[in-house]
Amino acid sequence: MFTSAVLASAALAPAFMGPGMHGGGFVWLFLLVPLFFLALFAVLFATVGRRWRRAAWASGRFGGGLPGHRAEATLAERFAQGDIDEVEYRARLEVLRANNPTPPYPGH
């Protein structure tokens, strides 16, 4: 779609040129303006996405949180893999939560 818009603008460029215009600038304008906005959106997306990922990592959603949350995640992994049974999982989870001074995950 972008290619067809560029080709159409290049085909219409001579119709917009007045006397004394030599034809090179208008075509480049139609090529560079969309490229400028694509680059602008790419930079904005990369910047905002990077900040969002850093904030998510720092808040603990991706493993960078508090030690108690990491311990619960490790315990849950071991239970899911079958290393420990449900009784042992619940007992260890109760010990972890009793000794963890921070509140549990939001929404859990």
C-alpha cells in the first residue's frame, strides 16, 4: 500500500509543477515526508516500549521483583514440574508467606 502511494505521488508530481520548477524537489518531498513520519513513529514506539518494559521489569512482573515473589515463583515452578507434591507445596508456600513482610501480588 505504501509503495502504491509513493508511485501514485511520483506519477502526479509533474501535474503540480508550475513554470520554472524542475521536477526533482516535489517527488523527493512525497518520498521523504512518509519516511520521516515512519521514522518518527518507530522512535516513539521504541522509546515508549523500552520505558514500559523497564517499568514492568522493575515492578517485578518479569522476575525482577522482591525476593519473596521470586521464591514463590520458584516454588510454583517446582510444583508444576512435579518435583514436590501439593502438600509440600502448600506447606512451603505458607512458610514463605508468613515470613514475607510484603503484601502478595496485586490481584492474587
